[in-house]
Amino acid sequence: MTGAANDGALAPVAHDLALIRVAAEEAGRIALSYFHGHREMDVRMKGGTSPVSAGDLAADTFLREFLLKARPDYGWLSEESVDVSRTRRLTAQRSFVVDPIDGTRAFIEGRETWCVSVAVVENGEAVAGVLECPALGFSFHAGTGCGAWKGDTRLAVRPAGVRPVIAAPKKCLAQLERAFPGGFESHEHIPSLAYRLAMIAEGLLDATVVRPTAHDWDIAAADLILAEAGGRLTDLDGDPVVLNGESVVKPAMLAGGADVVRAMMGVVTADAFG
């Protein structure tokens, strides 16, 4: 197992990727032990609108303890322990950005489309990322310059078709009709944003429109997986997303292959979200 960072030196990205793959796999096992009522979920609401379960918290505790023991010089940002080390994450050369269960609503409802998301971020970009999908029985991973993978299969976004398949809020459909005059197919809602982005990397979706107020932990690992598969995640103006900054809340975003994202830019606007 990879050891701790010494004297502030950064581990090679490949070592970080190996570390977070081990961590995400174990966190997935922990979360899965709560799935389908195997253990008491103890669901609560945070902020009045967002659920959190005992599975989220148990996976988060494991990830934080395991990863920071291995890399004590790294920063930490997680949905379930938001900014326990804000100063450290803003000054560290690298930080872990984690969502212990992305798609908590699906997890609570017994649906399988949830995942453990773990990324290593440096200079505002993910350099290693893992999505562990234990209920589905597979995982995604990527490292900068190393490609995106689902298990042992290398991923690539599919070429733009005549009628792209797009997962988007209903408020955006009228704008998408203008972006794609030849038509498009609307995909059903996928609660886990991270998994939705991985579906684009895998070629199961062509694009998605992301509502404003997504957070870094929702997208960090999936952003890299999508990029390494040849796709893009941008704001509505086409600018790249910066991770682990002062604010971790993101504006509305577009994701997909380059041609599909280009078609949506300037047509899908913030007006759609009110």
C-alpha cells in the first residue's frame, strides 16, 4: 500500500491513482453494506433539502482517515466534511476532493446508479480520479495523460450523431431544440451527476446540461474521466471548470463531446434556470 508523502514531496500521479482506487473500492464496500436495508441508513436532511445517510458518513470517515494517513500533506474537501481543513486545501499542492456517495437519493431509494467519487486535484484540475459503482459492479478511473477506463476497457466519447442523446433539465428543452434543429433524444434523469458524466465518457450519452449549484465533489473525478475520454465539461461560455478554489459551487455547465458542447454554447443560457 502506498506510503505517506515525505518532506512535502508529491507522490507520482500513478501512485495517487493507485491509492484512491484502493480507497474508493473499500469505501464502496462500506456504502454497499447499508444498501437495500442491510444496515440502518438513519437518513437525515442537511440544509433542509439534501439527504445524508449513515452510509455516506461511514464511507466519508473511512476515506478521510485512510487517505490523509497516506498523504498527510494533501488538502481535503468532501461533501460530508465540507471544509474541515479549508486553509490546508487552499495552500496544499494537492487535495483530495471526495463525494462518499454521489447520488444519495438513488442510494436511499434502492436504485443502483450511485457511486463513490474520489479525485486528487492540483492547480485547479483533477490529476487522478475514480468512480466506484459497487451496486453496478464496476468502476471508472483516469489519470492525466493515461486515458479513461471502465475496468480494463478504455473509454471514448462517441462521435456526434444526427440526433444526440442528452440528459437535461426540462427547463432547457426549448433551448436544446434550437441548438439541434435536426432533433435530439431526451434521456431520463440520472440523479448522480458523476455517473452521468461517466456515461458520456462511456458513449452511452452524448451530452448533459448541469443545473447551477453543483459542487466540486460532484464533478472532480468525473471531469477528468470525461476529459481523458475526449469530452469536455465547461461553463455555459465554454470556459473550463476550476476546482478547489475559494468557492466550490459551480455555475450551470455543459458536458459532452466537443462538437455537441459547441452546438449548445450560446444557445443554452442561464435564462433557462430563472
